[in-house]
Amino acid sequence: MIFGYVAAIAASSITTELVKGKSLEEALRLTDSDITIALGGLPENKLHCSALGATALKNAIENYYKMLFKNQTKVDQGDEFAMKE
């Protein structure tokens, strides 16, 4: 069951649609404005809802990277990484 304002739910839903098939780097470039435009606009008093989707997505990707790199160490050559044992 989902609770919340219709605009917030719509913004979160369209966020997932907009980033499907994109790399994490591409997904990080998603803006509040992109979400608002994809929704066909939002009333002025609901514009903050578009930020919820973009902010949550960026936080999730940042957390993923933190966890990923926490379990890796740099290899001597290049930017390759090796998993910690």
C-alpha cells in the first residue's frame, strides 16, 4: 500500500520510468525540472514533489557507490578495483 500525496507518488513513479535503461551516471543527471516536464507540469505549490524523486534517486545511487567502494581497494595500475577478501 502506498501513502502520500498524488503529486509525490506520480513524481516518484515517473522518476523510475525516466531512468530505466540508463547508466548510474546518466541517472544522476536527472533534474527536478526533467521530472516536472515529464509529468506535464505541476501546480506551483506541488513543485517540491518533483524534488523528492530526484533527491531520493541521487541518495540511493550515492549510497550504492559508498557501499561498493567500501568493499574494494585500489589496484596499483589504472582505476581498476579488486574486492577485499
